Amino acid sequence: MSTRPAVVVDDVSKRFRLYRERNQSLKAALMRGRRAVVEEFWALQDVSFEVPEGSTFGLVGENGSGKSTLMKCMARILQPDRGSVRVNGKVSALLELGAGFHPELSGRENVFLNGSILGLGQKELAAKFDEIVEFAGLGQFIDQPVKNYSNGMYVRLGFSVAINVDPDVLLVDEVLAVGDEAFQRKCNEKFADLKAAGKTIVLVSHNLSAVHNLCDRAAWLEHGVLKMIAPARQIVDEYMSTVQIDRVEDVETGGNRWGSGEGRIEKVELLGPSGEPASKVRTGDPVTIRIHYCMDEPIPRPVFGLAIHTLDGTHVTGPNTRDTESVPDKLEGEGHVDLRIDPIRLLPGTYDITASLYDYACLHPYDFRHHVLRFDVDPGEPHESYGVVSLGGSWRVPGVDPAA
């Protein structure tokens, strides 16, 4: 990955003017004989960072934190009131649902319109047209007016045009959340292709899983101010531990929890060698991590996942049912799933478990429970003094009998 910056945000501030008494009539305003009350709102204040060329960079923050305003500054839709934004190379932006589309025109006509706005000539667009339509999956609808398109169809066409202009820098603001599972998977594959080709991606998303899985680094904005910039995983962990996102009240445990809620993780248990719930086990013990779930409606192809962290935040492991092809066609009602670990190779220490329930694309969280369970590991076999896990190997040393 190149260290040359693709995007340089230098001390950027952006101000908006808010006019009060907007509903008064012109006559009333004139009769009052004074100017309307205007308030200033700073959507961004002194924000600075760089995005390295060839990286994928995330922006996180609550609604109103300034993420979309900053993206519009990068796309040159807005100009900062102070500071500057420099983007090196061709920019393609997908910032708002239907942006650059004319509702009365067909999908075909809008491909050429939107592509022209993004800088492609008619010959280039004609050469890429079939690829754009195929990626969007809108072949039978391409000659229909886009005013009849669903939100998902809008997104698929807009994203397909945006990525096929061969951008150096791709700006994507949240709209991918509208796409279905198959389209999300295609987008992830396309992001991987763009990264492999050395392209730069800047992604705004409330989907922390997407930021965690797709981004190299991320920035956290809060009330227009840059709160933190760090590797994406660190940003997600800090953001999760500080900000309440779709919090579900939990009387049993602490920790942050969010998700759409069609399926829920009711409880997570650690079962010791005897099969009874345990808060402490030993290195080398056979253990089971049990996830109790409840589905309010049938969930197609649900994916259960776990993450184990040390107290200092080191991510030890993150198994999920998709990686082992243990995904049912659907689940409904109540039940539990087990992860059997025999033996557990964690070395002595204290560990936190995070549990999740996602769609098959692992982009839509039904339920995510951060640090839902803490447990301890005492010394056992093998006995090792350093590190986090035992590899379970055996030494062969000249002059030493292995059986001794």
C-alpha cells in the first residue's frame, strides 16, 4: 500500500446559516422592518487527517456528527469555510440515494447522464454499459423510468455507475445499507477488487461491522470535531464502548448492544468440563460456549459469531458459523448453538466474549452483544508462562528424553 496521501483534509471547518421564523410570509417579514434572525451552525470544526493511497478509510459518528458534510467537501459539492481538502486523482461519489438521476428518464438514459456527471464520455459509457447493467442486475428494468425504481434498485444502479468510471478515489456514504444480501456481497467483492487495484475508498457507515471488516483506518467525528483517528478495529472498539447505538436494555449483563432485533441473543454461557455453567476454567480443559437465541420471525441463513479479547483489548480469535459452513437455511423460535472447544488453549488470564447474530453477508446485525461474558483461565496443561495461547506443540531437544 502506498504511503502517499490520496486525500488530505487540512484544518477544515464548514459553517451553515440557520434562518429562524422560516414560516412567516413575505408581507409579514417586510412589515416587521428588520432582518430575520440568523444563527450559525458549524458542522465541521478544524478537522485534519490524511487517507493513504490504496487504503480503505471509514468515517463513524452519530447522526449530525459531520460525516456527510465532510464527504461532500471531499466530493467538491461543498466548499469549506476554512481549511482545504485535496483529493488526488479521479473522484467518484455515491453520497445520496438517487443523486445525479432524473426521475423521468429511464435507467438507460440515467446511466449516460450520471456517467457524464462523473466525467466519462459517451463512447466510454457505451463500452461499459453492459457491465454496468449486469452488475446492477437491472437488465429487464433498464428502460423503465427510474421514478418507478425501489430504493434498492436506485442504489444498485448508482453504485454500479460510480465504480465503473474507474475512479482513483471512491466516496460512499451509507447508501449501501439499502442493498440486499446478494448485492452487499457483490459490493464487498468489488471493494476487494478496487483495493487490489490500488484504489482508495472512503466509507461512511453506521454499520460498524462493515467498517471493522472493510476499512484499514477510520476517523471518529463527534459534533463536527475529530475525536479520534486510528486503525479501524480500534475505532470500532472505542466507539462501541462509548456511544449508545440502538441500545437494547439488558438486565443480566452490561456492555453495549445493538441490532435490528428480529433475532436476539438471550444469553451466552461458558460450560466447563462437566457441562455445568462456569466462570473459571483451566488451560487444556474441554469447554463449550453456548449461545441462547430467540427469533421473533424466521431468519434466513443466520450467522452466529464470537470474539474473545484479553482485558487490554487484544483480539484473540473470532470464529463464526459461516466459516465452518454451519449455517442453517433458516432458524425460528428459541434454541441454542454451541461452540465446542476441546481443549481450550488460552493461557491463564481474564477474557471477554462478544457474541453476534448476523445475516449471511455478515453486514446486517440482528443482535450484537459487546463483552457479554467475562471468564477466567487458570493454569493447566500445557503449562506455559508467556503469551495468550498455547500452540500445543512438543519440544525435541538433543540429550533430553521426551518421556522423562
